[in-house]
Amino acid sequence: MDDHLIGWLTTLDEDRLARVLANRPDAIAAPWPRRLDALAERLIDDFAVMQVMRALPLPPLELLQACLVIGGRPTEDEIARFLGVSTSEVLPWLDHLYDHALAWPGHDGRITLAPGVARWWTAPCGLGEPLAAYLDSWKLSTEALRRICRTLGLPPHGGRRQVVTRISALLADSERLGALLDGAPDGTLETLDDFAWDGPVRSVDGNRFVLPGTPEKWALDRGLLFRTQWDLAEMPREVALALRGPDYHGPFTPYPPEMATTSLDPDGVEHEMCLAAPHVLDRATALLENVDKTVLPLLKNGGVGVREVKRVARETGSSEDETRLLLEVAAVARLIALDETAGGLTPTDRFDTWRLEEPATRLRVLLAAWWRMERSSLRRPEGRQPALLSDDPAGETVARIRWAVFAALAEIPEDQGFATLQELVQRVHWRAPLLDKELLAGCAPSMLEEARLLGLVACDTLTGLGRALAPLAAAAGDESHDSVPEVEHDPALAKCSTHALASAQRTALFGADLTAVVTGPPSVELAALLDRAADRESQGSASVWRFGPASVRRALDAGETAESLIDDLSEVGTLPQPLTYLIRDVARRHGEVTVSSVGCIIQGSDPALLAEIAAHRRLARLGLRLLAPTVLASAAAPASTLDALREAGYAPVPVDDTGEITVRREPPGGRLILLPGGRVAELDPPGALLEPPPDPREHARRLLVNAGSVGPGGQTWAVIGRMATRLPAAQQSLLGFVVDRDVRALITLSDGVTATISHGELRSGVLDAWCEEAGDYLEFPLNEIASVTNTH
């Protein structure tokens, strides 16, 4: 435990402590710490420190480097001098580090770093380990140290510590080191400069370190280089700094790089968003319905092949880019999943729930899935497009790049757009320098294109949807988590998604030429209605559908009636007489022929019609036989017979054993929800919402109230042994571990109530512990605890 950190935390007021906790939600996740020493332990966790560092912009990371290079506990002025800037330029970014608890000031004005910073950052400013780490190594004997002293012209007498001090003082002094290098063999300075500026570790020829007279041997004998392996050598930090010279200053970039922008019309950006949002919802619905009808097979090595992507795109009228993006988004949203029985991807129960939701809710589900998706659908690594839904080695880094790109775009005013992609990438790299720069440059163009398709980016700037999504990086959630992420329920995003879909057209213009024209983006409901009864001929700023006998018959086959179809279409526009005639004429013939599942019997009221069917050449493969003037028998299965008759231009309908028509009206996609009798199938509820984020101010207030409390005392075993009289000795010991070691256990009270507890404290005869079932700390009387069992 770092006493400096605990001491600093005790000096913070509620506002400052709440700011730290807001930046470090990992430190107050359930079960939240009740004492400042427990909070400090979480704040300096190595993994948590690494995660925080990954989200920092460049200036605070440069300050961390400077602190590591200076060593010890530097002051603000020492950091400023090393960076070659004024202290006032350093202070705002030091506060940034303090607010993330990666560094904190002491009462003496000196700064302490979280221990994990040094563990994760082994070569700050391209510098190696301190010289003492090499000289104090067990691999270097005292006699070897004295030999280095004699070679450097230093007195070799004294203990090991004195010898190390003399060597370090000489090698860290630029003037003395320069004088030493005057007598070096040719090529030594160039070799050492390579290590000083492009090190600290470099590949070497091991033979040159044992040959007298070589620069490598000369440097090795004087402690300027240390060989850790036969073909690897390192330069100590002080030597590199001395070679860089007294004028060297560490890098410090307090301001982001310049990024040129262009003027835009905000109304035009909003218009593009209002066009894209209904379109993406329409295309996603069409793709999911296609997968509902035809299982999407996977390749042997995983993922969906290019051929299947092209097929789905062709059948749905979507572009291949839209198909790739929306299928992957749907998979992350758990709308489709692998069904091993079916042998591929099929819609899930959540798809049934999703398509019954409001359009704005459906849109947010898609946006939240893309926001946390750990791949870029349109990226082409090495110039080729990988299989859909295949694993991306970059994984989580791709999602972090997406969040960093949006954070940089959010800084651009609403009436401006970025001028060049290169400058945008540079700005993003300044915001998140620990992200792989090459991967960032490769992902940025594809991510922007994906965002454009989703209505998040238009005209090289964020739309309203994009600006609502940009600050939600911390709430994105994990791609592998089945629960609903907080993003789907964000109030700002909900408001903007409703606005983005508000301009979707809900009416159509029906023409006498049996067409329907929608001037603008159609709503999902309107597009679904027209898709059921007509064929889409074009889409874009205006979409056109054409009605025909086959398309109307398709609607009737799905359970529509002439009257219901006319009523539904009349609600979205005025129907011309030719269209009404077409629907009624097709409906009049619909059902003239029925197909029975018993031996696949074809029945009809018109003997002449059945005789015509029996003699039809295209139906010869069915093996039709005339059993009676109004009855035909087919050798094919009922489904095949239905398809063949429809392909031949007839309009049959299936019937059950009682002669009742078995067609049931169903929503688009064919997944029946209406059951016989009008009952609605019960759908599984959507995934549970993730735990709400902790309230930093509330936690800060609790911690300050308990600031005077201390950790576990030494009376744990005595108190439990005296008070928990219902427990045998072994279970008393386990309960003691719950208190002293935060062990997780299951307790049962005398009244039979059970609870899973951890992080316990003893207070006046009760155990105050975190209860997982309640999601809070509860008090359990020790004399009422009847049993304790280990949960592992």
C-alpha cells in the first residue's frame, strides 16, 4: 500500500475526490470500497493503471515519461526544466494526472507515480534502465566493478556502494563522458549515438564485444554498454542522457496538432442524417428477414464467405458494404447467432423482440452494437477483405480507435468538417498515442465510411447522432457481453434517434401504372408494407415499387386478404382504380386451388381447371394423377407442389385435414408470432441492462465519512469465536477470512435466509459485508449465522 497516496486522498475535498472517482470508475465498481486505504489499493492496481494510461492523451503521458526519466519523486519545477518549458505549462496536465490517480503530490511538493506506470513503461523517452540497475546486478561482481573503475581511471578502493557511486557520477556527467570519449577507438561515438537515440536495446554482433580494440569492447569495459544476450546490448539511462547532452529536453506537446477544416451547412448535415437513419433501419430489417428465410452458412474455418455476402446483397437489394456492416452489427447485437442444428446463422429470440420495438429503439440497438464492435467491417487488411464475422487479431484496439476517432471529430464545430484524413489521424494519435498508429491509419477510412452508412457522419463531420454517441465510450460495453449496454438507453441518443427518424416518409404516391413512389426515406413500416405487396425497383432519394400479380399473390400467400391489403395500402396513400382491380382480381383466383398435406392432394371446384393442371407440361415432374374431376394427387411433397403450381402461374393455398386454410398472417420475414385463435406468442425479454455506473459524488461522500476508519484489526478471530457461537471452528475460520482476506463465502442465517458475502467488517457483534444478492453492504448478526461455506 502506498502511504503517499493514502495521505493525498485524505487531503481531498468532496469535489476533487468525486472528480478522481469519475475518472476511475474501476476503483468504485461493486463491491465499492468503504475506506480510503481500500480505494488506494484499487487505484494502484497494475492492470487498472494500464487501462487508464491507454485512454490518456499525449501531454500527460509525456509527463509520466519525464517523471520516470528524472527518477525518485520529482517536483513540478524539475519536470518543467527537463521538458524545457515553464511550470505554468505543466500544471494543467499534472492536474490531469492527479485527477486520474496516476500521480499525486505529497506534502513536500514532490510527485509520486503509481507503481504500475514504471512496470508498463520500461523505456521512457527511449531510455533504458538506470545505471544502478546494471551495476548493482548480481551478475556483476565487486571485482568486475573495480575493474571498470580502473579502466575509467577512478580509484577502485572502498565498498561496493562507493564504487558504484564513483562510476555513476562519471558516466552521468556530459563533460567527463565527453573527455573519456576523446580517447575512444574510431567508430565508438557513432555506435554509442545509435544506442542513445535509437535504443536503448539494439541487436549487435556478439563477437565484437570480445575482440580487443573494437568500439563495442571499449564501451563494454567502461560500463557504457551492457550485453544482456550474445546478440543484444543495452545502454543505461544516465549514459544515454549524457550523450544527448545538457541541451536535451524531453518531448512535451501540450497542444494538439493543427487540423484544417472546411465550412459546412449544418442543415445539410442534418438532412443527410435523416436520409441515412431510416435507410439503415430498412436495410437491416431486410437483411435479417433474409437470414430468417435462408440460414447463413459459415465457412469451415469460421466466418461468412464472400459468395454468401454477395447472395444476401443481391436478394435484399443492398450494397455489399451495407450487407457486411449490418450483418456484423446484427451479430454483435445478438439479433443473429450460430444455430448448430440449422448449420449456420439464424435470427435469435431477441430479433423477434427487436422488430416489435419502436423504430428509434431498433436504431439505437444497431448503433450501440457498432459502437462496441471489435472489428471494422469495411477494412481491407493487406488489400483483401476478410471473411465476415471472422476474428480480428486487433480485437479491442479497433473499438478503442473508433472511440478516439469520434472524440477527435466531436471537437470540430458543427458547421465545420475536417479537410484531410491525414490531419484527422494525427489529431486522433495525439488524443490516444498508445494506440497502434499504423492500425489507426488503416482503420480510420473504413470506420468513417461505416459511420456514414449508419448516419453518424456526413460531409466529413459528425451528425447529431454521432455527437450524441461520441461521449459514450465509457458506456460502450464489451462486445462479448449478452446484456444490453447503457448506450441503448442514453437519453441524448434516444432523443436524437427519434429526431433522425422523424422525417421518414409514411405515405406513398400510387400511380395508375401500378407503381408506388416514396419521395424521401421511407419509414420501416411503410417499406415493409410495400415490400410485402410490390417489388422494389429503385431506392435512394426517391424509392419506387411496382405492383404485379406475382407480388400481390406473394402478400396473399403470407396471410393477407384483399380487403386487409387494400385497407393497409389506403392508410398510406390514395389507391388508383387499376391497383384495386389488380388486388381483387388476384384475390379472386387465390385459393381456387388447394394443396392438402395428406398424400399431397390437389383439390379444386372447377374440373376444367384441374384437368388443365394435370396436363400442364411444366408440372410433369410432380407426377400428377386425376383421382376425381375435382381431385388431383401429387407425388411431390406439399411444399414442392405449392411452389411448382405458383411458378406455373396458379394461385394455390395449403389446407389442413379439415379443409381449413392453414395460412396464418405473419410479420415480415416469416417468423410466425400470431398463433391460432389470435394469441400472441410470448417472446423472451431482452437482455438485462448492465449495472448502472456508480455515482462518483455519492461514493466520495461515503468515503470521506469513513475516512477515519482503519483496516482489519487483530481481534477478528477472538470476536468471531466469542460471538458466532452457532458455527464450528472450521467455519469460524472461514468467516474470519471473509473479514481479513476478502474471501467470498455463502452464509445461512438461523431463519434459513442465505447470502453470498465478501469484504466483511466486524462492528458491535455484527458482520457488515457486501451482499451480492442485494448489491449493497448489509449487516448480519454474528450469533444468527448458522453456517458458512466456501463458494469456490
